[in-house]
Amino acid sequence: MINHGKELDRHFAWFERKLPPGPAKFVGWVRKPSSIYVRVPLAILLVAGGFLSFLPVLGLWMLPLGLLLFAQDIPPLQKPLSLGLGWIERKWLERQRAKLERERTKGAQ
């Protein structure tokens, strides 16, 4: 049986490695259990901003980020978000492999 909380943590760690050092440090800090009083209001603001995506600056990108932050504290959200992040990670890796393969075949010609 998959522990979706641990799987979500693994996806967060993968995502943090892809970020520049400053934002990665902030994401790591927000994920700490002691940051719950910052994480929950931030998640609420991000979800609300996602619903207001028709306004300038705000966008639909805010909704999944807010849900990810909520998933740290709400176990029923962990499974669907963990599965979604797994799909995104697989697609990302497939694209990276395809890109490397194209470069390799282009260089061999």
C-alpha cells in the first residue's frame, strides 16, 4: 500500500531540486510542520487567486499550488495530488529523454 503523504513529500523534494536556491529554501520552510500558521493562509490566498484567474496578475496556476499546500495538512487531498504529481513527473522525464534522444540523433548526423 502506498503512503501518499510520503509520496507527496518525494514529489515536493523533486520539485524543490528543480527550483533556484532562494525559492527552494522558501518552499522547504513553508513545508515544515512549524509553518502551519503561514502555510494555511497562503494556501487559502492561492486557491482564492486561482478562482479569480480572470483578473490580471492572478492566474489559474495559483489553484494547484494552493491545493498542494493544503495537502500537507488534509490527508484526503494527498492521494489525488500525489497521483497527479506522479503523472506530471513521468511526463516531464519522458520529455527530457525525448529531447536528449533528438539531440543525440541530430549530433550523430
